[in-house]
Amino acid sequence: MITVHHLNNSRSQRIIWMLEELEVPYQIKRYQREATMLAPDALKKVHPLGKSPVITDGEQVVAESGAILEYLAERYDLEKRLLPTGQEAHLQSRYWLHYAEGSLMPLLVMKLIFSRMGQRPVPWLLRPIGNAFGKGVQKAWLDKQLATHRQFIEQHLSKNTWFAGAQMSIADVQMSFPLQALSARGGAAVSPAIQAWLKNVQARPAWQRAIEQGGEVQLS
């Protein structure tokens, strides 16, 4: 049976959603973040980097969200429900699958870091400087970058129900976490096409079952 090594409040939530969409039996092994918000050392017993998400399927260990989603789709999606077969849809699905972590998430991680530079664990004497520096970087560069990406995604979703077109695909599963983060941190709360996509996702029974199993993700 597949085991999802699930870190609370993390990208591993979308792996649970993928498994619910495919109706593949799985179990969850839960891990809690440390006070530093980092993953516990126990995850290093599963994979040397000690990161989540990671799954085990028998003796097979698979890490990295995109690799896990492709592995699950190729092995268990025999009806091709989440793997578009048309050339254009296939290319779009592949693009957004890699865009999520390659282009968008690094900016969102930076947004989180720079927004917390006036908080612990930064020493209290340095927090005013850290706060000013973090706000300066966000205003001068980071927020403009996120706005460009938000407009790019909004334009695409204004023409497509799902990222690969009319059919939901693994690209939508992959994009779920960064778009939740973008909505919370990057101004996408006022982007109607992105919000419509999020509502479509959240209305899916498989998504709702995944939330019941893995818990809500808090990204604000």
C-alpha cells in the first residue's frame, strides 16, 4: 500500500488529493513541523533530504511533488483521467506541472521569508532592520514579480476551465498549493478567474475527502 509521509501544512496535501482523485488505497504517516517551521529529522529516515512530500510504494521511495504526481498517474491512472492525451492539452499539462515549482513557488517562498524578517527567530535587536529590509525588497521587486505571474495565470484561466484546457489534469493538482499561497500572500484574492478555479477545485468530492484526511492548509 502507498504511504504518504505527510507534513502538516505542506505541499503533501496535494498528493493526498491526487490519490483521492484516483481512488487508490493509501495510508498517511503524519509529521509535525518543529518550532522553526522546518520538517522533523524523522523524515530523513524516509528520504535523505528530510522533505515532504514523499511517498513509499512497497520498496519504492518517490520524492518531489511533480515526480510523485507523474509516478502515480503513470502507474495508477489507467483510464487517463488526469493525463490529457491531446497534444496541446498534454503540453499545457506538462508546462504547468513544472511551472508550479520551477517559477512560481520560489517567489512565494521568498514572499513568506521577507514578510517574516521582523519576527522570530531573527534576534529582537535586528527585527526593526529586518522588517524594514523585508518590506523594501517586497515593494521594490518581489511584489512586482508576483503581480506579473498573477496576471499571467489569470489570463490563462480566463480562457480555460482547467490548466490543460477543458479536462482537469495533474497540472491542476500541482498548481493547487501555489495558487492557495498566491491567493493568501500574492494578491490573487482579487483575481476572478483564479478564484473561480479555486472554487472548482474545492467543490470536488476528492478534494473534500483529502481535506478530511490531511487537514486544511493555512497559508496566510
